[in-house]
Amino acid sequence: MKRINLRNSNKLYKKALKIIPYGAQTYSKGVKAFSDGVSPKFLAKGLGCEVWDVDGNKYIDFVMGNQPLILGYADPDVNKAVNKQLALGSTFSVANKLEIDVAELLVKHIPGAEGARFGKNGADATTIAVRLARAITKRDHLAFCGYHGWHDWFVGTTDLNGGVPKFNEELAHSFPYNDIENLEKIFKKYKNKISCVIMEPITVSGPKSGINGSTQWSDFDKKKNFLVDVKSLCKKNGALLVFDEVVTGFRYDIGGAQKMFGITPDLGCFAKAMSNGIPVSAITGKKEYMKYLETTFFSFTYGGDCIGLAAAKATINKIEKKNVIDHLYKAGSKLKKGMNELIKIYDLEEMLECSGYPCRSVMTIKKFGKYKKPLITKSLIQQELMFREVLWSQYHSISYSHKNSHIDKSLNAFEAAFKKLKKIVKNNNSIENNLLGKPCETVFTRVADFQSVATSQRK
């Protein structure tokens, strides 16, 4: 397979490094997440589910801007709404009606939303949720599960904790998804000190439920499951339950995972798919808790920015009217099923599995035999996909723009990658020797975490 021309990408990267630390604004958009030497470093254009880099190479994109592009790049309906608002003005001296319009849409679709306030990033929403819980409960400690953004209370628990006061790490306590016993231990150890449990309601697998503890949606028991147990523990211990739905909101269901599973949290955090890539986020929740935002500081110039709100209004309406969620599951199911069939054909089941829900599945890479470095395996697969015009970083963020033709072409690319991997493994060869670029690296690691997370799939 012929290597792609990345001359302009590499030239720009050298220029960027002189004035931009790390060379990118987001860790998972930089060289650590993509194999340096075979992957583009700068994209110039996106349309639908396809992107073009600065060297003119075209790719089918499964990263989709780190998952917010639920409709696709340059969606005409979102663009129309944004352009219309730009002509009217973006940020005003007092409030704008769009704030009410979007808040009404959130209240309409999200079970736990009786009110809403807006930010720009997912981390804005998760951080004000924690501050709000602390203000309401008069407690400082919290328990968390998943990735929640760049602010002190979370980042203090990672190896990128420079500049974060030590006390932040001491107040935040991690527990693994689907492990209610560990959460019980946290509540016991910090009795009457936990302000909230903030968690992603879905990681890769779903919540364990029923007698056998299945994580499959088809076996889900609404009365007996992990999320029900978490909510019960919170209520018993006087802590708030916060769902971080930055990833799950408007993707797994228009009402988020809380609607999907029938579990209503006290507060919810939304961003990404709610506005198809135009920056805006929201915190939602019960009136009795949201009223505290009148006296808990959450205020900044762009909190009511109308460009993001116009995009959110157009996006949410299109998700509903065009049955976007159904398309995500159909297209994602075809991709997931096809990948797992190929993994079986090439006898790679002990190394690979396409896991998770079809709307956002993940390639699980396992240690096997002498191949004990999943990032090396990822780098090979990524390399082979790049050469076949597929932009990939281990997860599959399906959009409304991914059609059957895109899925078919991508499956052909995956087959070629799996075929090469199988040949290497069968001959007991080195994967590293087959890499034409540098291997992917860990974005960050958790310090005080039960979960063995190598990279952040959100940031």
C-alpha cells in the first residue's frame, strides 16, 4: 500500500511547535493519538462524514471532531441557522430569546431537565454541577466514574496534574463502572462527606442488570441494575446524582442515557452532539437544585452566546424530525457486526473486539501472547486504515452522514488491516517492525483510579 503524501501537514506541524505548546489545542487531536508519520496533523475541510487534510488527502472520518458531529460536517440546516444568527448578532448586552428556546427543547426531551443554564464546553457543565452539589449539600468530597474534563477537581487525579493544589485530589474519589461495591466503600469511608456522584451513565458497555449481571441492552432490567443501585446509594447517603451526558446526550437517545435507561439523575451535563460541533454546553436538573444557580457563581461573557444556541436549536430539531438516532444505530450496527465478523474470520478474537453500543462503538484491543502493547496494535490498524482513506482513533462516532457506501468501504479497509495483523501474528513477527510511523502514545493516565485507562476517548 502506497504511503500518503503528508508534506504540508508535517511542515505546518514544525511551524506550530514553535508557537503552540504540543502543537494542538486538544490532546487527543495531537500526535500522541495518531501515528506520527502516517497520519495527517492538520485537516482543512469537512463535509458530511468525510474530511480533507492540508495535502488534499480525503478520508472517511470516524472521529468526527471528538464526537460532536452527530449530523456531519457543514450540515446545511445547522449552517443556515448559524449564518442567520450571525447576521443578527452573536453576543448581546442582555439575554436573548434563543436561551429560552433551547432551554425549552432540553426540558421537552430530557427527563431530568426542569431548567437549564448554558456554557461552552462539557467541562463547564460538569464543573458547575460539582460546585452546585457542594453548595447544596455543604460537603466537599465527591465520587466520580469516567472522564469529566480539564478542571482541577478531576485533573488532580491524573498524571497531568501540574498546578493543581493537592487538596483537589484528596477530595475526589474514583470508582469503576459497574462496581457498586467500590462506591459503597467510598460512602462508608467518607461518611456524610460525599456531595455527589458524577458519572458517565455509559462507558463502553452498559450497566449491569438482572440476576446474571448482563451488560447487554437486550437484557436490561429497569428495576434491577447498576444505575438504580447508584441512585439508591446517593439517596441513602444524602448525595446528589449527576449524569455526565456530554458523550451520551442526543447520541444514544435524544433524551440521553437517562431516558434510555429510565434513570433520572438530580443534575445532567450535556454538550457535544447537542449542537453538531458548534461550542455550547448545558447543565440541566430538578428545579429544587437548579434554583441554587441564582446564588452559586456560574457567569461568563459567552454563556448565552447565540451562535452555539442557534446551532443547538437546529440540531436538536433535526435529530427529532429526521429520526437521526435510528440512523446512527442502523449504520453503527452494520459497522459493528461487520467488524466482529471479520475479526472472527481472521481468528483475532483473542486480540480484538468491537464493543459498545452501535451509535458509538469502540475497538477493544487486548494483550495476546507476546503482543502485550495494545497501543502498538492500535498503531498498525490505524496505519492500514489511513492508507485506505479511513480516519480512525479506536472508537466509531457514527453520524447521520455515514451511509452504507461509507460503511462498506470502511469494512474493506478494516479487512485489509486485520489480514495484515493476522499474517504478523501467525508468523510470530514483530508488529513494531511493520509500522511506518511512530506508535500512538498514552494521552494521560489516571493516578487515583481503579480503571486501567490508557487514553481518553473524549479529550
